[in-house]
Amino acid sequence: MIKSIVIATALAATTASADGFIGKVSPKLSSDIMTPEVLWQMGRLGSVNLAPNGKTAVYSVSYYSKEQNKSHSVLYLLDMKSKATQQLTTSENSERGAIYINNGQNIAYLFGGQVWMMNADGNNRVQISHEKDEISDFLFSPDSKRVILIKTVPQNTSIQQNDADLDKASGMVINDLMYKHWDHYVTTAPHPFVATFNGNSITDAEDIMKGEPYECPMEPFGGVEQLAWSPDGSQIAYTCRKKAGLKYAISTDSDIYLYNLANKTTRNLCKPEGYVAPEVKVTESLERQAINSPHSTVDCNMGYDQNPQFSPDGKYVAWSSMMRDGYESDRSRLCVYELATGKKTYVTESFESGVNEFLWQPDSKSFYFRGCWHGKTNIYATNLQGCVKQLTNETADYVLVSLNATGKGVLAKRHSMSHPDELFEIIPQGKSVSIQQLTNENKPIFDQLTMGEVKERWVKTIDGKEELVWVIYPPHFDANKKYPALLFCEGGPQSPVSQFWSYRWNFQMMVANGYIVVAPNRRGLPGFGMEWLEEISGDYTGLCMQDYLSAIDDVAKEPYVDKERLGAVGASFGGFSVYWLAGHHEGRFKALIAHDGIYNTQQQYVETEEMWFPNWDLGGAPWERQNGEIRKAYAESPHLYVDKWTAPILCIHGQRDFRIEYTQAESAFAAARLRGIPAQMLLFPDENHWVLQPQNGILWQRTFFRWLDRWLKK
């Protein structure tokens, strides 16, 4: 039996030994109320890989040190029967991405930018790759004789290479769009290299996209889930958007490609042979142009196609597919491609929401997948005939990991608004489902905390529809008292307000500070049908904004809510929402916080990097004045209503955020100060659209609540 290893410490942010090791803590808390410091002490469950015999699993957990201002990834071994854990990590440097190879005899993992291997019990660690360039990810073939290595190659499509004698020059000569992406300048692209593995070393890595200026996996978030080995190891299916510069900036049209290792040929599974992409107007929504496409009656998979998986029998490739180009929030459908005939079948059409991860079942005729419905992300099953069945019905969000040992169930991570990820095994048993928790990473912390209650509430909208609103109450809630309340404005703009757990926008942290949280699933969010989802496209200031107000007005009727102490907070599209509500709330709110929000839509159009986003969501460029949809998008920009601002506002932004530039926050802050509105700005020079560093995260939380307390707790 594996012994459970617990690293005991006193009250400290993390275990930090003399050599800098950051690991698990079991702190003794002085209160049952969560604080930012406690939140950052929690371990964060990462990748999980089950041994072929099903007896053990290897998984990673990330820990954070406030003092060192960094994180550390630790590997653990889990005994699937006893649930005991053994810590495998011995270095102060992170070890991650662990998987079983050689039929479970060994574990391969990433360490220091190279692939290493150890015995299944953690002994005999050896480096097995010696690449000149750093490896960011890897994927072994089923027989462990080959491995895909993800490495970067130079990419000079948009930023040209400087003269050789100017090697210290920091200037960039830019010739095209997509010269920046998310939080970095684009001078490299990830490529998949196929290498051989003889049991001791990885050699002869060869770029299967050599000479192509494209990304695989796709940035900024893609990983090895965007590639797959065929069961016999003879072919690789991979995801790629074979576009660069301007063409990349305006299109979400990625495809699934099949690479044959024997003859080194590649074919596109999404487009018919001889397909020629139509010319498009780069400043206009691609939806309006689709009817003019020469292939408009052919299934060309014009949107995002990604994350391929071969069926166990090798006859099919399945992937997640979106129908429309330029619409990154289109419904993801599960597409099944028959290799012998080229026939495509969509097997989740009866599920009127998107498909997230999916897994082939062993029979090659059915799948497990997860999807969001009514603010909860549960596990479903479907078959090749498209018969969808819901398996779990939890007030939680699941994330699929793998099949279990028998193939008759799955391993999945599960989180909720009240608890971070833990690993579970889910096994369908006739009409019921067995759900068993396998890990309990943060039990020592949660045993000392009191969580606020999360309640589901349905609110009538101004057009007579029903809106799901999550209401989260403070710990030790007393209905005889009055509490300030916060309206939470979701980002996306089409990300669900499901049972997510965040280390920044954490609802339990908000209620721990004495606030009732009102979190609406407003118009534009998935899980309520396509009509509800798409009412936001081209109409950022319409019914979705009224849905916010319907939600806060409804909850504010309760006797325990203080109507004179209401606030509104949000990030990204939620930040846009706060900026817009600042000029339209009619005195409801006494404090506002906008993080990484759009303040000026005209400014946003020419500043953002992924141009398909404003083309679709705003309807096109601001200079296309003849289009009524566009006129509304820019005529109702938040910055045009600053004269109506009354509430104190905190503007937060990361200066490495290329999705929404920090100049938006600077402009909003300046406008508020010039108008005499109480305002504060929190700028992070080294953060992107998110806040990732421990001390920045704690500063964010402290600033957030100091601002709210100042105006809502007088």
C-alpha cells in the first residue's frame, strides 16, 4: 500500500524549505472565514494519468508561495483502491505532464524543458530527451516507440527578423496583423516533432510541419489534446489553422489534418479536395459573407475544428467542430469522420449546448462527453446515432480526464462554487450512477472553513423569460440582518456562469467578506438554448444588460439586502458591462469594479489582436456606417456615457493584456477623475488578461475589497 505523505508546516503560505521547495501545507487557521492568503495556500489539481492496469494514477498539484512569488508543480502517485497518495517530487523545480509508458512500467514527465523517465514507483530517474530547444509538451504513441515533441520554431510572418549585426536591437519591424497574441509578440510558433524512442533515449526528432509558418497546437491555450496517435501508431491527427498574419487575425477556421508517418503526406479531413477559401472582406462579420462562398452547400467545417481522437478500432476520427467562421463561441458539436468513406456525422445535435471534452468508449460506437446546461457542467453519453443521455446531475462542473480501468466509466475532476478540483470516478450502473471521490487535496484547509450557501434562483426578465441566477450567501448568514450585495457580470462574453471555482473571482471569498453575490446567467450564455446564447451577438447593450438589472432588482427585494449598498463587478466583457452600467444604472450602484474591460468600442476594434472577435461581436468595423448593427455597437460605447457616471469606480488592468489593451482602463480612470468621480486604478505591468502571480493575486484581492468596503460598508 502506498503511504500518504503530508508535509506539515506552521501557518505559512506554503512549505518553503531552505533550498526553496514549495509544497503542500496543512495550516492552522485563526478563523473559519476564507482570506486571500488561505485561498493561495490551496493545492491546485492538474493533469491525471491512469496506469494501464488501473491500480494507480499519477497526477500533478501546483502549490504557490507568497514569499517566493511563484508556483511549483508536484507529482503524486494515487492508489486507486485505498486512495492513499505518495509524493514523487524531490526537486524544487517543477515536474509535470506525467504519463505512464511502456505498458505502465515507467512514468514519463517534463522537467527543465526535457522529457524524463522514472520507474512506476518513482525510482531511477533519467533524462531521455536531449533536444537543443525546450520541449513544452509531449505525446507518446500507443506502443511507446515514438513520441511527439512540441517545440517552437522561428516565425517571421508579421515581425520581420532584424539584421544579423543588430542582435541587441529591441525594435520590431511589423508588416502584418497577429504580430502580438494574448500576452506576447509572435516571433515563434509551436510545431509537433516526431521522434523515436528506444526505451532509453528520444532521438531523431523531425518537424512534421517543416517550413510552415503555422501553429500546432494553436495558441494561446492549445496543448497536446490537439494531436492524437492512431491505435497502430502509423498516423497522427492534428489541429491547425493554416493561416498567418491578416488571414489568421480574421478567421477561426482551423482544421483536422492527418499525417502519414510512412510516406510523410498530409491531408485535410475537414475540407473537400481542391477546396479554395473564398475572398472575404476583412472588416465585416464572416456570417454575412458565408452565403457567397462557393462551398456554402458543402460541409467544409468552417469554424473551429480541434482536439481529434481516433476510435479504439482505428476506423474513425472524432473531433469538436464549430460551424461558422469567425464565431469563436459557436456551439461545439461532436463530429465523427469515417476514414474509409470520408463520411461525417454529428452525434450531439439533440444537445442544444456545446461539447467540451469527450472520450471514445471501448466499443468504438459511443462516447462520454461533458456539456453545460442550466449553469451546471455534467457528463453525458452519446452514440454514433446521436442518442444523447445525461449521466450525472450534480450542482457542480465536471472535467473529463480518461476512461476508468474497465472502460465502463470515467475519471473526472469536479469543482463547484464551494470547492476546487478533486478527482472522482463516475460509473453508470443501469438507471443510477456511482460517484466516488478519489482525492482530497485541500481537506486540511476546508475542514477549518465555513462556506457560504449557494442557491439557484429563477428571475423573470423584462421580456417575460426566465433567467437562472446563482445567489451566494455569507457564512453564518442571518436573514434578520441587512447585507450589501454585489452584481457579478460574467465575461466571455459567452462563458457560462456555471459552478466554476476561481482563484481570483472567487464567490466564496466575496461572501466571506460579508457580501451577498448575485451571479446571473444573462442573455448570451450557453446552456439555455441557441436563441438565448446568440441574443448578445452584435447587441452588447441590449437584453443582456437588462438581464443584469432584472437579477439585482429581484434579489434586492429581499429584506436582508440593503438596497443602498449595491455594487457591480466584472472582468473582460464583465468589465465592459460595468463601464456601460456606470452610465445606465439609475442610481442603483454605490461602487463599481471593472477588470480588463472594454471602455471604448471604437478603440477596442483597432487595438485587439484577434480581429474575428470584434468583427462578429460588434458586427464589423466602426467605419462601416451603413450597417445598422455596427452603428449600435459604436453609438452605445460606454465612453459616450461618462457624463452620466455617478458611482465610484475601480479600474484594474494588466499591461501585457493584448486581448483588451490597458489603455482602456487608463482612459476610463482618467475620464472618471476629470469628471470628479471617485476613482482608483490598479495596473499590473507584468500580467495579461489574468492575474497569475501570488503577490499580484493577493494585492488584487486586498484592493478589490478595500474599494468595496470603503463605499459599501459605511
